[in-house]
Amino acid sequence: LMSEFLGLAYFAEIPVVLVNVQRGGPSTGMPTRTQQADIISSAYASHGDTKHVLLFPSDPKECFEMSIQSFELADQLQTPIILMTDLDLGMNDHLSSSFEEIEIPKEYDRGKVLSAEQLDALEVFGRYLDVDDDGVCYRTLPGTHPTKGSFFTRGTSKDEMARYTEKGDAYVRNVDRLLKKWETTKSLVPAPDQYAKGKKGTSGILYFGTSKHSVEEAIDLLELENHHLEGLRIKAFPFSNEIKAFIDQMEKVFVVEQNRDAQMRSLLINELEIAPMKLVSILNYDGQPITADFIVNGIKTEILELV
């Protein structure tokens, strides 16, 4: 049912923010254990062709910061934003000395919302008109204007004026525009963070969420053993061009994640058209937070097999 609601919000272009605190599944699984196993189900939730924006915080500070970003992105893009945390982050105690650095904006960017004056200047208002050619349309808030700016928000197929239609060309224009908005989204979501220690290597590590701390410790430990790896932390989906460039410059890339089915790896292959053999999975899914030793042992085993 939640998947259908998300599909409605995506297609009707309604700002929504959800927080997914991932734990061991499927079903009720291990309700007190952590995993990163909702990646695919969240990215493509809904019937039909749908893609949702995901943000991946790694610590409590980023949970606050990315929550603010989520609400701004939801308004700017008029779409659901899903904050992907996990039980390691959601239930355990975390110490941080940097909370005072969080900046709470005095005003939020509500995106393309038309004022009464702007509506007066328009000959006609079309809710789903792509005026700026970026896939993001202008919207109105209830009560803004006494006679202009109202529209019917529908989950059914519609034309640019929000009128119901089942004409194929109108539907294609609408979903193609949503794909154009997806491309616009790539420049608005948080950019990835790079982590390197010592010499530049020919292999890299991709990671996300609470795996950050263990992966970066593992990179340090591997460096001591003369294994030079660079890390890139994924902070959002859709994937930025930096992630594709990082993968392209490496001979092999290890993808560290806490689920059985290598969901982030699958998403990278599907969205960036990466050759599957280039991405090597390091998977932990016993419900316990992943450790640096686990990552080091997994990577060293793979390195020996690749030699």
C-alpha cells in the first residue's frame, strides 16, 4: 500500500518526506537488528516506471542536515524524498562534538511556487507545463489567488493543464518530462565524499550510510599492508556523474553494503550501465553493524583471487 501511495505522490508531483529506518527483513525479520536492505524497494517503489530520490546519512549530524535537505528537495522537485537510515543509526547511542555546527535555515526554499502577482501576469496557468525545460513545473498553494491557479491533483494520466486524458502522446510527454526532472535532480542532491590514504591505487571502494566509519578504518588498515584503495561515499540516489567517473578510472571497485542481494551494486549497474564484473561485492547481513576487520578480510580475499 505504501508503494502505491509513493507512486501517486511521484506521478501527481506532491512533496513528501519519508524516513526509512532499515532493519533485518524480510517481513518483521529481526526487528532489533540493522541492515541496508531496502535500497531497491525504496528506489523503485510503485507500480509503473518510477524512481525516487534517496539520501544516505552516516551519523546523527547528517540525519539532521539531510532531513532539512529532504524537505527542501521535496518542495523544489515536487516529489517524494526518502531518508535512508538504519537501526544502527536509529537506535544506538552516538557521540558527536559537532552538533553545534548544524545550521538551521531561517527560510526554506519552496521551489517553483507562484505568487498572486505572478498568476496575475499569466494568461493561463498549466500545472504540468515545463516552462523552464528542466522537468520541474510551477505550482500554486491553496488560497493564493481568488480566481487563478487552482488545479486538480490526480494520479491518473493527464495533460499539461492537469486535465484527465488517456491519450498516449500526452502520457508519454508527461513521463518523459518526469525523466528530465530526474536528470535535474542529479545536480541538487548531496555530492559524494572521497576518502583516500597514501598512494593512489587502481582499486576503489564504494560505500554509504553507517558503513562509512568501518570502511574508512579499513582503508587505513589496508594502506598499512601496502594495499592502496580510494573510497567514495555515496550520499544520494540518483547517482552523480562523479560516481560514474570514479568507477571508470578504477580497474576494480568494491561495493560495501549490509544486505544479502548486493542491492546497491545492482542499482549502480542498472542506472550507470556499469559492466557487472567491475563491481565486487563485500556483503554483511547478519544484523550486526559491519566492522573494519570484516571489510579488510573480504577485500584481501578478493585481491588474492584476482591476482
